[in-house]
Amino acid sequence: MATPTLDKTDGTAKPEAGFADSPFITATFRIRRFNPEVSDEVQWQDFQIEIDPKERVLDALHKIKWELDGTLTFRRSCAHGICGSDAMRINGKNRLACKTLIKDINPEKPIMVEAIKGLTVLKDLVVDMDPFFQAYHDVMPFLITKGNEPTRERLQSPEDRERFDDTTKCILCAACTSSCPVFWNDGQYFGPAAIVNAHRFIFDSRDEAGEQRLEILNDRDGVWRCRTTFNCTDACPRGIEVTKAIQEVKRALITRRF
């Protein structure tokens, strides 16, 4: 370890190299709090923390929960943008907390964090995901075939696989569905995520239930409720062209070609 030396001019110890400038900043997180066991009222609460701006919002939430307020409630699992658990509204935009760097969201101002919209808030940043997963379940998001079980894998050309490649990327985070104004106003709408996952199987050459899924989405709460605002595409953390997928399902309903 280097030994501090005295400055001959003022008698103060010089800091060791690399310790003069701290990478940390003081950031304010303004979090929308709700705890039905305490009050029916929603309130905004500010937390100030010292943190490296290259850290993620999820890291900041961990710091707040572990060091300042253990009652803060949010979901997270893998923390690497795969599980989709930590979708929330950050500065008014749906994002994954584990993929959002603090330096990218203007930390000079209070960072607003709240639960995603359109789903009932259970506590703080946690929402009831049951309606979301029910819509997902209703479109039958699994391979359906007829006849006897094959003795070998079902072959598919690279071209056929490419047809639905984009929609296989969905991680069911609900960022797209909870950014949709139609879903905000009517929770009965299937929503973008359910339609994306139906698309993934409708256009799979190995699947034999495309017509059935199309009929499900031809319902009054199905694909025709989409108003093509592109909120879903902008919100998707995986870069899926959600609006394009919805339009392709609409076209398949009209032409019955898929």
C-alpha cells in the first residue's frame, strides 16, 4: 500500500492516485408507493442514494430496499433481461429495471418509478399479472399437431423458421400490453403480448391450429381492437416489431393465408 506523503507547502496529506474523484453521484428516486394494508391512498416517496450512474435502476431499488426501506416491494428474478419480472414505468416509459442504466435517464432530476399501467397494483411496483397470463393462455401458446406422435423431430426449413423468428423473443414482461391505451381502457382486450405469442404459432409451419387461434383473435376483444399506435413496439425491451406482428395476424384473418 502506498504511504501518503505530506505536501511541503500546506502540510496536508495528498490522496492516493485514483481516489480523488468519486464515480458516485447523488440520485433521487421518486417512487409511487401503495400498501393496501396501511392505506388506500397512493403516495410518492423520495429516496436519495449515492450510486454509480453506470449502475442499473434495479441496483438502485436494491440499495433502497436493503439500506433505506425494507418495505419497498417489487419483482425481479434473473436481473439480466431474460425473465421479464421487473417491468415498470421509469420516467413515464415502460422499461426493464435491470436493463436501464441510471446515466441514461437524466439522473440530475428525480427519477420517477411506478408500476406498469392497466393492471391492478397489489403493492408498490407489483401488479396482478393474472389477467395478462389468462390472455396468454387463451391463445394456446404451444405447438398443436394431429395424428400419431412422430418418431423423429419435425423438420423445418430455415425460411419457415425465419417467418416467425421475431415473435419467439417474447419474455412475457407485459411492457407492450401495459403500454397500450386500448388495454388501459378495456382490460378485456387480449393485448399485444397475447397476439404476439399467437403469431409465433400461427406462422409456425409445424403447427396445425392456426385457424383455431385466428378465430379466437377474431373476437370483439381480439386483434381488431388494435389502433396501431406503436406504443407496444416502442416499449418492447427485446426489440420485437409488435405492431407488425399484429398487422400480419389481421392480414391472415382476412386472406386466410399464413
